[in-house]
Amino acid sequence: MSILDIIVARKKEEVAERKTRMRPVELETSPFFQQPTHSLSQALRNANPGIIAEFKRKSPSKGVINGQADVAETTQGYVKAGAAALSVLTDVDFFGGSDGNLCIARARNQVPILRKDFTIDEYQITEAKALGADAILLIAAILPPPRVLALAQHAHQLGLEVLLEVHNETELRQTALSETISPFVDVVGVNNRDLNTFETTIETSIQLAELMPENLVKISESGINDSASIRTLMNHGYQGFLIGEYFMKQPNPAQACADFIQQLNVKE
């Protein structure tokens, strides 16, 4: 089994456990559930560039990245630095995330927040809304197209936006470029990480950009750690850039974000 297979298998167990603890109707009583959401896609269109700063404690490939950072201080610092949106990991077992981190980030910030998790069930989308998320992540590599469609439709019914993540041309054509699915996709994210080798290259984003229409909101994910890469990707039509590990591995992630954005704003 690949690490992705292992994560999904565990996620199925986790979702089943969560369903026994709280019913969807109970999730809907959360104060966050009734609040209006912030548009991730619009925030990225308005930003130049649109940095999605991520709060992530660890990953399967890197282990612990930052076990000490305070979620409120870090996310507020990201926003103060100029991040257009936030991404908060809620997967516990493999990424050291928590629902509580998302709730704290929501309570302290008024920018779009992506719930970063392995979404495989409608229950998790209702949960995301209850936790204060504005958008959910769907990963084409773990979901057949019919499930992508069903989950994206459920997200839209709840007023949440959908970030659809793809890794290659096949996934892109079967989902984000599908006439059936595309109306329910708000942002397409190209993950530059090879799921087999874990190596990253922005060439993946560059190649897939040529297949996507100009009006599609596109973000590039993984392996982005310098301003030159972002300028290159912007020239290929990318409006957003999800950056987590690069910031979180620094002693002060928020300051790292501020320095990075300041460097981006320096005219060459």
C-alpha cells in the first residue's frame, strides 16, 4: 500500500468513528455553521499574488516540521503579512492537525480558510462548515470522478467553495475539465509533488497550465520556496500559491511569510 492508501484507509475509520459521536444535525448547531463564508476564489483573483499560507505541524514525508508554533499567533501573523487566505490542517494522525486549530484560526481571522484534510465523505464537509471553514479540499487521486461531483455538489449546497487538487493530466481531464464536474469547482490546485517519489517540481504546474482555460482560478502547491518560482508560475496564469512547509520550518513562520511577501513585492 502507498502512503496515500494508508491515509485513506485510516480516514475511513476516522469518519466512521466521528459519525457515532455527532450527527450532522448536531454539527449544524455550531455558531460557525450559520456565519456567511468568505470566497477563496475571489480572494485569489483580487490578490497579486495570492498566497495561501498554511498551518501544518508535520507530514508523512518530512516528519515533525513545527510542533511548537501557536496557531492563533501564526495565522494572524500570516494575515498581517498579506496572505490572501489560510489553509489549516485538521488531519490528526499523519499531519498533526486538529479541528481545534481550525476553530481558533476562524475565530481570529476574517480571510478565507481552507480545511486541509482528506475529504472522502459528505459528513466531513458538513463538519468543515461547522468548524468555520470557507472551502474544502478534494483530491482527485483518491476520489473517482462521480464522488468528486457528489462531494463538490454537497459543498456548494452548504455555501462552501471547492479546491480540487490534481497531480497529472488524466486527473485534470477527468475532473476539473469535465463538463459535469467543472461547474462545482471553484479553484484548481496543481500539486507539484510526485505521489510515488515525493519529489517536487514546478514543471508539473507549468505543463498542466497549458490545458486549463484562462478564466479558471489556478493555484500551485508544494515545493514553492522562492519568489522566482512564483513569478514564473504567474506568467503561466497562476493566481494562487499554497505554501506551508517553507514557512512552518522557520522559527517564526509568520515572519517568514512577511519576508517572503515583501520580497515578492520588490520590483525587479
